[in-house]
Amino acid sequence: MISKHSSLRGGARRYGRRGQTLVEYALILAFIAVVAIGVLMALGGSVKTTFANTNVQLSTAQLGGVAAQRGGG
């Protein structure tokens, strides 16, 4: 009888540890997500400005290339 009780307790501990580990990983993942969202919100304006400037430069280069091909350069 002792072996039955000890195996049941050992199994419960094993599942308890798995659940505890799962919760810890979930908390770490949630923390990383919160930090990532915060960083993106903080840098969002500068990233938007950078993409807008790049878009303007690409548009200007494309229009200049077309004008040069037509002889209007």
C-alpha cells in the first residue's frame, strides 16, 4: 500500500511542476509581449517618419529616372 500512495503523490508533484513551469513560461511570454508593444509604441513615430522619407526618396528617384529616359532630364 505504501507504494501506491507514494506513486500517487509523486505523480501529483510531477504534474504540479509541469503546470508551474507552463505558468512561468506564459508569464515570461506575456512580459516579452508587453515590452515589445511598449518599444514599438515608443519608436513608432520615428519608424513611420523613416518609411515616409524613404518612400519620398524612391518616388523622386523613379520620376528622375523616367524623365532622364525620355530626354527631359
